[in-house]
Amino acid sequence: VEWSAAERKIVADVWGKISIDEIGPQALARLLIVYPWTQRYFGAFGDLSSAGAIMGNPKVSEHGKTVLGALDKAVKNLDDIKGLYAKLSKMHYEKLNVDPDNFRASYLLADCLSIVVATKFGSAFSPEVQATWQKLLSVVVAALTSKYF
Ligand code: HEM
């Protein structure tokens, strides 16, 4: 994957304005609420019985931060996201098993993350910014699922 200077700048700008502690919990909670079948992967997380329970669940918040922490590493290693995520991909594959639903869920999580970020940024989330942001997320999802095939 090639990153132009303009794209690198956009990624750095967007990421610089993101609070992992704020956006991470919101994005994961949104995934679990909007696409409730993804809850089945998180059986160990306790009460996910309503939107309120999900948003107030400390394990959801904690894991949302963990996921964004992984994204932080990707942003800092744009040129080798696949190598960076090799172990993480294997872990998702072995832990969650090969399942097209899980594969699709990664795209759904990426969408939830985009919506949370767009909501926060408002008009600053221009089409150009969105295009680069989505490129980043698709590289991340491809790397995360690379061990599935
Ligand atoms: C664990 C990142 C997508 C389910 C993790 C961990 C990270 C991570 C960093 C912790 C790894 C460790 O303990 O060493 C990501 C990223 C994703 C993603 C960057 C996509 C952008 C998903 C999706 C699902 C999922 C779509 C299922 C719907 C899980 C589960 C765990 C986990 C169940 C273990 C949680 C626990 O019990 O602590 N993920 N993940 N992940 N992930 Fe993901």
C-alpha cells in the first residue's frame, strides 16, 4: 500500500484530534448496539442487554480503548500494517474461528468508527478526509483478516 504525503498528513491530523478514551468506547458500543449479533463474541463481557447497559459496561469501554490502541500502532506504522497485525490477526482467527460473520463484523466496526469520528468532526470531515480515513480502515481490516485465508 502506498501513502502519499497528503494522505499521511490527513491521517496524522485526524488521529491527532482523536481521544482513544472517548472514541474507542463509543465505536465499540455502537457496533454492539447497531449490529447486536456481534455481541456473541463478547460473552465474557457481562450485561449487554440494552443500549444503556452496553454504554455503561466498563468491559466494553476498556476493550474499545484496546482496539483504538491497536489502531494507534497502525497509524504509527503505516508502511507495514500487515506485519504489525500478523499476530493480532492470528489471535482473532484462532480465538473467534474462521467465520464470515466475524470477517464482516470488522467492516461493521470500521463503519461505526467512521460514524463516531465524523460526528465528532462535523464539516471538517470532508470527502477528502473521509476517503483517506476509509483507506486506512480498509488496510487495517485487510491486515487483521489476512490470516483467515
Ligand atoms: C481482542 C483489536 C475487530 C473481537 C482484541 C485485542 C485487540 C483487538 C488489540 C486484544 C488482543 C490481546 O489481548 O492481545 C481489534 C481491531 C479490530 C478488531 C483493531 C478491527 C479494526 C474485532 C471484531 C470482533 C473482535 C470485529 C468481533 C466482533 C475480539 C474479541 C477479543 C478481541 C472477542 C477478546 C476480548 C477479551 O475477551 O478480552 N481485538 N479487533 N475484534 N477482539 Fe478484536
